[in-house]
Amino acid sequence: MTPVLSFLGPVGTYSDVASLACAQQWQQENGTHLDRCPYPSIPQVLKSVEEGEAHFAIVPVENSTEGSVTVTLDTLWQLDMLQIQQAWTLPISHALISRAASVDEIHAIYSHPQALAQCQEWLASNLPNAKLVPTRSTTEALQYLDQPSIAAIASRHAAEIYQIPVVAHPINDQKDNRTRFWVLGMEQSRVGTHTSLALSLPANVPGALLKPLEIFASRGLNLSRIESRPTKRSLGEYIFFLDVEADLSNPLMSSALDEIRPHTETLKTFGSYSILHVENLLDV
């Protein structure tokens, strides 16, 4: 049975490009094909693995300009079985895509909220009065381009696939704009350069978060990221997502987690993984 990799569609999204990189690596390492299957939302991408529709999922988790993709973190916290197998970072280069003859004709711009935010300075300078309309993915925005007064922000790869002209490129504010993606599956992953985990605290009291952080610090384990997300149960309650620069096979990491557990309400470990960097894939 050919393994399946789910990603945020439609075809032409940056997640599609990331899935192509993952499929190429799979082919090189295993000598077999990896099918790719698009889903309309990030929660559906992740749930496709837990529900047995796909073997792996690839989802965006963090952008160098706009920070974390919160829907990925929130959905992963809700699920119980998924483990990060690998991470990829890809360059993100946005294009303004439209059937308009010039930028001046454009009055509305559709795209994923992250893409709109990553281009906000360019939009403010060149299209300050245009209406910004969020969509579930960058490529989904292309379906609205039936009038020349409407534009979308997506990749040049998507423009080529759907044969729609590029009006301006690149339009992202940060030149080195990159997104990190996670590849997730059901197998436990204990080896790599990083481990991601999340925890909730038993009470919102002074020093409740300090104790877990001290446990990592006392072992010389570096936290490369820490972020809070609301539990959605009560105002002021948070879940904390952490990336640790050590893997689960490291005895210091294992002992740290054992010591931290009594100080948490819930502790979830999402696996250890290495980070691969892709440059100029498909010239997007």
C-alpha cells in the first residue's frame, strides 16, 4: 500500500510545495512513491492521520515574520496520538496574482491571513484602500479572480498551475521570509536535534511556570521557543508550547520530563526531530 501524505490544499499552496520536498526525500530514501492528498483546512490535515486516511501530514507551524500558526498548535493539543517526525523550513516569496492590467485596477485582495500579514507594508504602500479578505489557504484565494478588480496573494508556482498572471513579485515585507513545517505521523519519534512539547499548569499562581523552566535550565537544556495559547476553558488559563534543543533519547531530557510531570496538569510530548532547510524549491 502506497503511503499517503496529507497537506493543506488546493494544489499550489506553500504546503503543497513543502509536501513535494517531503515526497522527493521519501523517494530518495525509500525508493518508493509517496502519494500526496490535499485537505481544505489544517485541522482536517492533522485529523486525516489520526483517523487513518493518511500515513503522514505536513502542516505550517511558524513563520519568520508573523510567528506561530496558531491553528496548528491548537489542533495538535486537542489530538493525542500524533508525533512530529521531521521539520522543514522553506523560503516564502509572495506574488500578487490577478487578471488586472495594473495594480491600480485592484480593489480587493484575497489570501490566507498569514500571507496578508506578511505583505502588510507592501499593501499599505501600493494598495492602501484595497479590501483584504481572508481565505483558508493562499491557493483557495485564486477561485475569486473572476474580475480584474480582484487579486490574490499566493506563490508564482500557484500562478503557473492555474495560469493566472502575476502582477507584482515579490511583495512580502521581509526578504528572508521563511516558514517552518512539521511532518507528523503515528510512530513515536525519539531522535533528532529538537523536541516539541506542551503543558498546562494545575493552577495560575506565581512561580507555576518557573518550576518547569528551572528544571530544563538546571540540566543545561536550551529552550529555543516558548509560546502560550489560551486553554479556551477560562480567561487567564494557558497552554505552553516549548521547543527543547535535545531529543528524547537524551537521559537529561528524560529525567527533566519525569521531574516536570508532577508540576503540570497535562504534559504532552510531540516527539523529537531534525530540521531540514530547503532553498529555491520550484523557484517559489
